[in-house]
Amino acid sequence: MSAVRLILLGALLAAFVLFAIPNWTPVSLVFGQIEIVTRLPLVLLAGFLLAFVPMALTHRWAKSRWTARLLRAEVPGTIATPKPCPPSLGQPTIVPPAGA
């Protein structure tokens, strides 16, 4: 699975570099009185990271939480085993077949 992840990240990086080379143009961002001049690929990278990092952290938190819950549920000795039924002292009930 890590090989697939590595290939996908490499393809994503290659696509970003191929996009960034021809689009390395200055872009001005205006926040009220503040004006920031930066390059277009950096703005797109910042936007991607702004969306990706919180989701990745949420995923890691949920995964660790579910792993801990699973490990707690699999602790030996905590699962109740059913007690065997006592042997019946009477005769078994015999039911005649239908139509007889």
C-alpha cells in the first residue's frame, strides 16, 4: 500500500511542477489595507494545504480512536462466555409429523 501511496504522491508532485513552471507569474493578494505579491503556484499550494491539513489531522485522530476502541474490545478475558446448559432431566418432547 505504501508503494501505491508513493506513486500517487509522485504523480501529484509531477503534475504540480508541470503546472507551476509555465504559471510562475506574480499575483497580488489584497486583504483590506495589506497587499501581498506572491507567485501563483504558491497561492495554490497554500490553498491546498489549508484544506488538506485539517482533514488529514481529523483522519489520523479518528483512526487512532477507532484503533484504540478495537484494541480495548479485543482484550482477552473481557468477553463473556456463555455458561453451558444443564442437562435435561425429563424426556424429550416428540412432535408427530403434520397430517399424522
